[in-house]
Amino acid sequence: MLRLARFLIAPTLLIAVALAVLALTSKPAQTPKVLSSFGQQPLVIAHRGGRGLWPENSLFAFQRASALGVDMLEMDVRLTSDGQVVVIHDESVDRTTDGEGLVDSFTLAQLQQLDAGYRWTADGGQSYPYRAQGIDIPLLDTVLQAEPQMAKIIELKLADNSLVDKVCQSLDRNKQRDRVIIASYYESNLVRLRHNCPGVATSASPSSIRLWLAMEWLGLGRVLSPSYQVLQIPPRHSGVELASRALIESAKARGLNVQLWTINEQPAMRKLIDLGAQGLITDYPDRALQLLGRSTRISALSQ
């Protein structure tokens, strides 16, 4: 037993020294420019432009959400068959348009012939107020040009170097590196973007979130130097409570902006804000604005 104890002393001391060094040299994330102007107010983030209010990921939705008074627009991007970056969530067009097929099987011209307001309904299918209203699937460039001052979250839906590079080029063309946060399920996308498009803020990928959680549960969260600036998480995942006061405060101590998705009911919004959430990603941004006592101007928006 004594021999075993002696055997373990050296590696234990080495681990302790390594952790101490990491803790002393670790750096919290720096607040990116896209978030620096907001101060301490909880951010209202229109998920896909506010998909509960208008046809999702459409220029129409983004412009209405902007007019409503939201802080940020959230959107998803994919590639067409001719390599154009378009704003759409699903792999196929079936759920949101009058067409059928995979997004990457269409050219841009073919894709923009589809009616992107065709299937939106607020009453379970009794009415479809946005059919034949000229709502299409927009180019990312079009959205950036239409809302140059709005802060945006852009999620890259494909593990594709070309998509990463073209999004970066689009940000440069429109001079909006400091107006966006890039998110992706794929860590490889974010690594490439940080290298090729420095200065652009990023959100943590699922693998980074798992690492952060593991380090927190081990009491080692302070040794992390995050390569990302934003933590976008659901309140719960796989039965695990993620939106606890302790976890949120620890993330904020590492310089991370904590945004919760997808929060649609006001009681849940209030609870998360009380716990310290810094952003609410919601299909109903009007509800979040009302909860926060902010003017919405929704009554002035005509259909």
C-alpha cells in the first residue's frame, strides 16, 4: 500500500502543478464587438426571424423582426447546387415552401421560384396568409444588405469548407464581420472560420459545450480559455439541467455570453432571465419584448 501511495504521489503532483499553471495562464473570452453595444440588458433574439410570427428565414421575417425592435436576428445557411449561400434551415424545401427536394439540388434561380410563405399558418392550417405574397428563399448577401446595422447569428448547417469560406467572403463584401456571431453543430466549421475570418465572434459547438460542462462538473471550469465568445444552450438536454444559476454564472465568469433556446413562453422567459440568461432565442420575440417592458411596435406592422 505504501509503495502504491509513493507511486501515485509524483503523477498526482504533476497533475496538480499542470492544473495550477493552466488556471494561472487561462484567459476568459473577450466581449466581441457585435455584443459590446448592448450593455447588460437581456437580448431578444428572433429565431429564424421570429418563425412563430412570420415565414421563417425570409427577408420579410427579418425586416419585420427588425422593425419590431429585437436585438438580434438568428438565421441558418446552406448552399445551392450552383454554390450560392441561401438562408434556409432544413435540408429540403418541403416543409416551408410549395416545392419538393433537397436545397442543394436546386440552382439559386430555381430555388427562388418557390413560395417560401406557402406553408406558414398561425391557426393550424385554417388559413395561409402569406401564400403568393412574393416571399422567397433569400441569399445571405440580400439579408446582410437589407439589415446592415442589425446584429445577427448565422448558423452553418453543413460541414463544408466552401460554405465557411463563402460566408466569410459575404461578411467581407458587406463589411459585417463585427455584426455577426457564427454558430455551427460542426466544430470543423468553427475552427476554419476562426482561422480564415479572424475577428468574427463564434458560438460554442456541441463538442465544446460538452467539454465545458465536463470541466465545470469537475470543478475545473476556470482552467478553460474559450475559443468562442457565446454559449447557446437549451434549458435542459437529455434530462440534464443546463440553465442553472451556478452554470450560467460560471460561464459569465469565463467571459461567455449565455443565450438560451428556444424559449417561447413568458413564464420560462422570466425564469431564465432571473437565473441570469443574457439572451433569449425565441420564435415569439414580441412576447420577450413585452415581458421586458420594451416597446414592440407590432401593432403598427401591417400584414
